[in-house]
Amino acid sequence: VGEAVRFFLGNGGPNLTSSFHVIGEIFDNVYLEGGTTVTHNVQTTMIPAGGSAIVEFKVEVPGEYVLVDHSLSRAFNKGAIGKLKVTGPENHKVFSHGKGEKK
């Protein structure tokens, strides 16, 4: 929690575009096609066949964040899915499970 995360992503293709997304997060910075052009506050980024991207974000609450190709048929039917496990203190200002939290 509180640390920056940076993913370097490549899409080997050969023909399909990937729509990379981390469920529960917004990317602070996305380096389009792995280059120097940066966009900010992006939810899902498109990675062309044979292309790449770099995404950065800061995780504010602990938990398991699911990494998907948002072309979900590839995520669920072909395994284009992963998990990022984040540990650290809870942050009830950002997210609350609604059970037994201290006020």
C-alpha cells in the first residue's frame, strides 16, 4: 500500500489488440506504445499487436487486484488474467468493507 507500481507490457499479437486493465485501479501514467508520450488518469489502455505500453499507478488499499485483457473473452476463455497482491494498512477514507470499521 502506498507504493508505486509499474508494469511493462507487451502484446505479441500476432493480430489482436489488447485492452489492458487492472480492476479497481486507475493508471496515473500510461506511456503509449512504450514511448515518451504519456497520458494520465487512464482506466484501460489499448496495446496494438506487436506493441507495448508502460503503466504506473499507486495502490491505496490492500487486496488482490485482477489484471485483465478487457477483451474479456480472452481473459476468461484463454487465461489472459493475473493478480497483484497488495499488503499493508487499510485506508477507510478510500474504501471500506462496511464491517467493524473504526470511526
